[in-house]
Amino acid sequence: MMNYSASPPERAVRAQDLTVVRGTRKVLHALDFTVPRGQITGLLGPSGCGKSTLMRAIVGTQAKVTGTLEVLGQPAGHATLRSRIGYVTQAPSVYDDLTVRQNLAYFAAVLDPGRAAADRRQENVTRAIADVDLTTRADALVGNLSGGQRSRVSLAVALLGAPELLVLDEPTVGLDPVLRRDLWALFHTIASTRGATFLISSHVMDEAERCHRLLLMRDGELLADDTPDALRTRTGAETVEEAFLHLVDEAKKPQPNTKRKQPQ
């Protein structure tokens, strides 16, 4: 059962003793962390370490979650958060047989139904398409777009309604370096101009350098919650990847036995 208490406004997400169990296996192990508002926080770690599970818990779609998990001042999964969070999964979330504009119009109608909202929906669709620089491809079938453009359509769907928190699960996987660079530039633009908060997962360590703050995970546990600079300083490493490997090695070391010997 999840606990709840009001979060300070500067925190977009606060987790304490966050645990997820799937069957008989514990997937997330008592995680404690915060995600500051208005920044890009990277959730990094190898495939299978629990990143997607953690993201599903934050957006309220993960079962068997215990501990405290607050999102934008509400318990995760609260009905009022639906229009305040944009979520992009690893799997495609758009329809190949619809155009870019038709896809966004469909999802906009789901988010903001009713005839009275028609003009607002059209404005939101036009803005979201422009946000991801697809105005010239707005009437193209999604199935005919490149991989990078398809990723932008999924991001545009998440941007409908100008969400306060964007949760993106490996949005750059499989993209070439130029497309990855362009998407990260877009993330920073949205964060800086609108004050939006990003939580972005990746298993590519060089993307860590593009984040304001990092959560480093391994085997369902949190190895670090800090800035890239602080992690490099703390471990004496030149890159975040080296810092991560250092923390993994530290975690593998046996803990010293602190029990005192009883007098004979």
C-alpha cells in the first residue's frame, strides 16, 4: 500500500521506500529519490534493471507498488494527474495508417472530449506538431515516416495539453546520432521555455551528459541520485559511464562486519 503526504512544490516526483513485486520477484528494492521540477532527469542503467517498471509506477499503471510515491503533489495514479503527465513508451503509440495530424487529433479528442473543446483541440494539435518540427509532414502517413520522425510523433502526442511532467521511456533507442542530438535539443528547449519536467530513461551512458540530474540503477536498486558533475567528482571519474562502473564495483564489494567480538 502506498503512503502519501504533500510534496514541496519544487519536487515533481518524490519516492520513499518504493518497492514493486512481480510474482515472487522483487523488481524495485526500496528506492528513495526525488525528481526536481523544471529539469531533465536521466534514468540510466542496463536493460532489465527496472527502469520501465519505475516509469510505469510513476504514471500510475504499475501494479503491486508499495511505499511512498508522489507525483506533482498527488499520489501516483491520481485521476487529476492524467492531463498533467505525458508518457511515451518504448513501443510505438501511434497508428501507421493515419497521418500525423489525424493521430494527434484522435488523441486530443480522448484527452479533451466534447464539441465545445474542438477549437482548443485544434490549437493543441497544431502547436504539438510545430513543437516536434513536423509541420511540413503533418499530412503524411505515419507509416511512411522515418524512425526518428515516428519518435517525434509519439512525443507530440505526449505534448498535447502542455503537460507539466514528461516521462519518456528510451525515446532515442535505435536512432542515429544526429536524430538523438536533435531530440535532446528539443527536450532542453521545452524544459527551459515552459518549465516542463522530464524523466528520460536510457541505457546509453553518453546521454547522461545531457541531463541536469541522474538516477543510476542496477538490478532494481538505485546506485546514485545526483548531478553528472557531482558523480564524476565523487568517484574521481572523467565520464558518467566510468562513474557508473565505479559505483557498480563498489556495490559488489562485501560489506565489512561491524559486529564487535564479545569478551571471552
